Amino acid sequence: MLNRLQRLGKNVIITGSNSKLLGSELASSLTGRYLEFQLLPFSYSEYLAAIKEQRGSESFLRYLISGGVPSVVTNRMPASEFLVTLWDAVVLKDLVQRYKIRRVAELKSLLHIVLSSMASRATSRSLSRAVNDQLTHSTVSKFLKWSEGAYLCAILSTYSFKARERVNSDKKLYLFDNGFYTAHKSSALTDYGKLLENYVFVQLCRASFIPSLSFFRAETKEGYEVDFFVPQHRDGPLLIQVAYSADAQRTKDRETRSLIKAAKSLGVKKLYLITCDRAEQRVEIDGCSIEVIPAWSERVGELLV
């Protein structure tokens, strides 16, 4: 029926809950006959439009903490309670019921660790140990892959010229919305650095870059780390470092040094530092030019497309 409507020149839009049809299943059902659009929680610009506020550090900080789930942004639902319930509902419907998972307690334990480890390094082995070896490495990998398909979390590989090394590399864990992290965190302290890094990760996904396929984390042989490497950006390869505060000289030196070392290792000329405490500027260091961009600036959106 859908194919016939298409031949008649009709445009058909199919929408609905992930619990009914995941993207991978849509691809199997409508092979070659559809265009897929990824809808993520509100971007910062969409957040501002929804709450009718101006762009700036104060509104960005609120967005960074609350995330962009529409029902939370528009205050239709209490933030923490709704996001915890939403997370649990997705786990139950999109994972447990769909894949007939029997080790539900272990799955929930694994995902709880993922929540608390946002923007942190991990391997299947370390996550297996974290759940007291109740899940094998392969089961951990499988659960994470399914969770990524349900838009709960995502895994970012370390870049290497060799595909096998990328597969076996250390990974970083991210969430598809900061609100999930905030709603589940047990500490009264807020890690703004992790929230900002996760925000930039989601922005890259929003720009249709695919984790571990079209963007990566970067690490040199000497151990210098850069948060994001986009090898096939429209303007050429670029490296992005994220630091919530770069005012302290030691922090600034550390972040820029990592950018420069990775740039020389990978042959990248476009270097960016996204932060929350500096005005837009260009810094020249050791023959390299680094653009410093405030996280709430429209330049961030322009950069990551």
C-alpha cells in the first residue's frame, strides 16, 4: 500500500513510538523506499524558542542541566520524576520486551553504571567487572548496542587509521539527553564539564554525524586526549576540545596542548575549544590556530553541521 501511494506521487510520513518500530526495523520493512529523519530532544535554539528566552550563559546553563525533552522544557511534567519514568519505560518496552531479555536486573545495573559514567571512558571488560561479572563481555556489548538503538546511550570509539584498532579501542559513554543524567545522579554536586561534553556529543549527532563512524574521540600515542575528531567535516577534518572552564592557566594549557599534539599527529588544521567562560577568540600557539567558542554561541550550531 505504501509503495503504491509513493508511485502515485504521495508523500507518506510514518511516526510513532520506538516501542512499535525501531529505525533498524523500519529499514528492513521499507528497504529503498524511505528517507529517515532523526528526531532528538530540543536543541538549545529550540529550547529558547519554546521558553521564549534570549541566548546567553544563564539560559544555556539551565538547558545544560535540564536537557531538551519537550515535556520537561514546557513544564508539562515534573523534570526528575518524568525523566526517571521515561527511562524506565524505554528500558522495559524497547529493550526487555522487544528482545525478550531475562536478565533484567543485570541490564538495569549496567545502564545505571552507564548513567553515572556519562562522558567517561569504559570498555566491555570494565563494565562487566562493574556488574560483578554477572554479564559476559559480549552480553554487555549487545545490551549497549540495543540501548543505542533505543536512543538511551551511545558509545564513541577512539580514532585509528585501522578499523580493527577502532573496534578494540577504549570507548566513551554518552547519553542522548543531559536530563537523564541529572534526573538519576545521586550526588548533590553537578559535573558541568561532563554535561557540556555530552551536549557537544548530542550536537554532533543532531548534525547527522554517526558515533564511531563519522566522528570519534582522539588520543595520541603519548596519551594526549581530544574529545571529538570529525575526519570528514564539510570544511575539512576538525578537532574539538570541550572544557567547561578554561580560565585557569593550567586547564587552558592542558586542553590546548592536547589539541596541538593531536592536530600534529592527525594532520588537522581546524582546532576548536568550546567552553563556558570565555568570549569568542582565536589563540595562536606553537604554530597552530585554535578558535575558542562560547558554548551558547550560534557559532557552535554553525560549526557542527
